[in-house]
Amino acid sequence: MTLSTQCVRWIAGAGLVLFGNGTMAADLKPAASVPQASEQVDAGSGPWQIRVRGLGVITNDSGSINGVSGSDLSYSDSVTPEIDFSYYFTDNIAAELILGTTSAKIKEDGAVGVPVGKTWLLPPTVTLQYHFTDFGNFRPYLGAGVNYSMFYGQSEEDGFHNLDVKNHFGVALQAGFDYMIDSHWGVNVDVKKIFLKTTWSADHDVLGPLSGTAKLDPWLVGAGVTYRF
């Protein structure tokens, strides 16, 4: 074997080594980084939510006048707008503040049988909710909380004066669902029961000072639009 033949073989071997290393280097390119779970954020699923509903207020017709046997009270039902704000602590746990106002006419349906007057009612309610997240876009929830009913703008029918319905705390139970159209918008159906019993007083031209209890216990049945941000 001549020196020139050996040189050719050495050059060819070195080329194979260099080419092979280059191929291996090409195959060992760094893999694309995979985002961690903590980095995967749904921009449309923020912690805040607002709902606007049309609300039907259906009262329980029960009450009495102290010292008047067979007395009973009834209250008119109403339809009113409602707005609420929710904050999600987790995907399942949220707190909701419910705001709305409505009016009710008060009538004595028993022994006296006359209309008494009218009052406006502002019943802010705070509930703590559990949201079920295993049904896709359909997201039912249950809630329970506290209501504080404030009565204002009271007016009397003929013969009555100084109608005063006392503000009072109540307990609220809630069930409903959101059906999300996309990550922001959805439709909502909601039912609440408020256990509310309070006291009232008024003066009458013939009967004199009157007082008693009013047990409203309203159902609040609503439907509307949800926006999550």
C-alpha cells in the first residue's frame, strides 16, 4: 500500500466521522418547551362574573294584626330587574352579591278585609355557592346565605297612617345553572327562597294603633344573561 493510498483512506474515514457527528447533532436539536400547568391560563375564565336577570317575586301570603282574631295579610307579587356580582375563589366555590328592588301592596284579608298600604323593598343577599364543573357548558350550582331586607317608600291607603315595616334579616337558599355559550357569555336560570318574617305597625282612623307580623317568605325566580371576566 502506497503512502498516497493511506492518505486517501484516512481522509475518507475522517469525512465519515465528521458527517456522522453532524447528522447526530442535527438529530439532537433541543425539544420545544412544554408549558407547565400553571402557565396554561384560560383568558376568558377570570374570577369575576356579572349577571343581569328579570326576576319574578312571589310572596307567601301570611301575617296578622295583634289582638285581632282571624286577621290575615296578603302581599302583591311583582316583576323586577336584578343584578348580581360573583367572585370565584376556585372553579367550584364562589360568593355572590344579589341586588334588586321591588314593591309590594299589603292587604288585610281576614277580619278587617281592607287594603293597608304599599312598601318598597331592597333585599341585598349574599350567598356562598358550589358550582358543578363536570357537565361541559352546563354548569349547575347550589347556594345558601343571608338576606337583609330594607323597607322604604311606604305609603298608606285611606284610613291608615304611619305605616312602618321593620328591616329584618332572613336566610336564603338558592339553586340554578349557567349555560355558557363561550368562555365569556352564557344564559342563566336561578331560583331563590328567602325566609323572611318581620313586624309592622300603623295607625287607623277607627281602630287606632295597630301592629303585627308579616311573613313574606318570597320565591325569587329569575332568568337572564351571564358575563364572566
